Amino acid sequence: MTLDPAALRDAALRPIAEKVLAEERLDATDAAVLYGTGDILGLGAIADFANQRSNGRRVFFSANQHINPTNVCILRNTCSFCSFARIPKEEGAYTRTLEEVFEEASQAHGMPTREFHIVGGLHPKLRLEYYTDMIRGLKERHPGVSIKALTAVEIAHLARIEKSSIEDVLGALREAGLTSLPGGGAEVFGPAVRFTIAERKLSGEEWIEVHRTAHRMGIPSNCTMLYGHVETVDDRIAHLIMLRDLQDDTGGFLTYIPLAYHPDHNALGRELGREGSATTGYEDLKNIAVGRLVLDNIPHVKTHWPMVTPAMAQIVLSFGCDDVEGTVVYERVYHEAGATTQMHMQYHDLVDLIRRAARKPVERDSLYQVVRETFEDVAVPDNGGAGVVGVA
């Protein structure tokens, strides 16, 4: 793939394209230009070039299953953007027994599942042992499946409950069979934003330190940013640079996932008068592309198809994205906030979605090790491409 800066419609993008061609790092001023440009196709061309230079036309996906053991959370009344959490006796509150978790996970039998993605609320009474027994039990029942579990916020919560250190909690989880950490709970690191949408959650610096500790212990992780609520462009840029700085220090981030805020069924959406709306496709494309260009040291950028729709997941593959998430099986967190996509996607449909975007599907595990790259044996029903959009 080639990139011609002179062909870009927005002249302000041309020196940035030159820096990308020369593999020079972009600074905060460059990032502001990227967010401010009206040349969305030019921005996409630069990000697509940067991605294909590293990943070619490969697009990764995982055969995974999401498990949410509890939605009971002590931050129910202060995380105003969240639609998933409940207080203990609130309608809809639940906490799974370990046997119920194992029963839900049993759907992996006979399926190509290779990852359990486990996150939940900050339950006031669930101890570390609940999670280590869960991970150990899942590994015993599904020895070939990786465990990506517990956000930095959950790790810090367990450390407080156990009156222990972050390192001790991570060590116990790793001994039980933990493979990696998800990237949730980052939201936006800016103090004013966190005070508004997540007052009692970990600070940005504390989130960074949990991941720094995990990386130092050899536990890789993902990272995220929640966009489309009260944050400014400057907040987004500062957040991305904090992630990039940590990656410079540790190299422990596997992928970056920009997460679109969903405003239904939460206090923030009601306060902003945003219920029934969503981020625009324009915002979704920009946040993927800017993330790819600013985070030059993080190898992958992932979209979350249940959040942005399968059609948009195809389009962002031309804007710097190289991962479409996975089969998921049962997604609760974003559907509580108004997502209208399906709860899961069949393995063959993911392969088909990527192929119809003129990209090469690659199944990966939690650590981005290649599982398979050929899919001639995967039968794809002839549905005329229903629900997906081909992108040249």
C-alpha cells in the first residue's frame, strides 16, 4: 500500500502523513489536527497505511465467550455512565455461584472457544478466593481455553477487600490460571471527566499503575478509552499519550480498544438528554484512526462489533483497525446500555464478515498468537451477506 501526502484534501494532514511515512512519532498538536480534520477519508488513508505497514491485510478475531459473574457493584450510584451495575437488592441484581458460572461456560464444549473474557461489578462481599476458584475450575474443565479476566478496577477492589497488594492479588490470579487482563475501567483519565462520570473509581494514574504492575509480572493486558460523553478532544489526547507512555516503559499492552459510550438506561444519558442516541459513525471512525496513529507502539487496534454494529466494524478495517473482537456468545454490558446488535456472532459469520471487507481473517488466541489462517473448511451459509456490508 502507498500513501501520497499531496493527494490529501486537507493540507493540514500532509505534514502528518509525511511523519507517518518517515515513522516519526506524532505529538499532541498532531493529534489535535487529526481530531479536527474534516477530511475523514484522508485521515482513514493515513491510518490504514500505518496499520497495513504492520499487519498487512490481516484482521484478527477470537473464538471467545464473555462471562459476567455479577452485576452487583459498590459504584452503582457514582458511575453515572454505567447501565450494567446494580446494588445488592435492586431489581435485576444477580451473582452467579461457581457452579452457575461453570454451567454457562459449558457452552464452550464442542465449540472452537479459546478464550473466556470475564468482567463484572465490584461486589462488596466476593473475596479473591471466589475468582481464583472460578479461574482454576474453568481451566480444569477447559484446559485449552485462555482466561482474560478482571479489569484494573476489579483488581484494586479485591486488593482493598483482602487488605493486600495489587501484586499479591495478581500473583494469586496468575497462579490460578489467569492469562491476561482486559482493558476496561480506563474510561477517560482526565480528573474532571472522572469526577463527572465515575467519581469513586480508580484515578487514571491508579489504573496505569495496576497495568504497570501486571506488565512487570509478565501479565499482558489490553487498554481502552470510553469516548462520546463529556470528554474534550484534549482529554482524549492526554489519555492516549498516557497509554503510549506506559507502553514505552513496559511493552505490555496487546491492543487498544476505543469504546463508544451508549447513553440508554443510565444517569449520564438522562442528564445529557442523550437517551435513544449513539455516537456517530464519524466519531467512531475518527477514534479508531487517531488511536492507530498516536499509539504507534501498541501493535493492534480492536473494534467491538456488538457496540458499533457489524457493518461499522467492517468499515473501520479501512481506518486503522485490525481486530473485530470475537464470537462473544453473550454480551451483557453494552446491551444493558441500549446496544441493539445480536448477543453473539457465529464463528463462520465472523470469517465471512472479514472476507466481505476484502481482508484476510486470522483467528488468534488471547496473546495474539495465530491459531489458524486458512478457513476452507468453514461453511458459510448463503444468506446474501445479510447483516454485513462489503467494503473494497
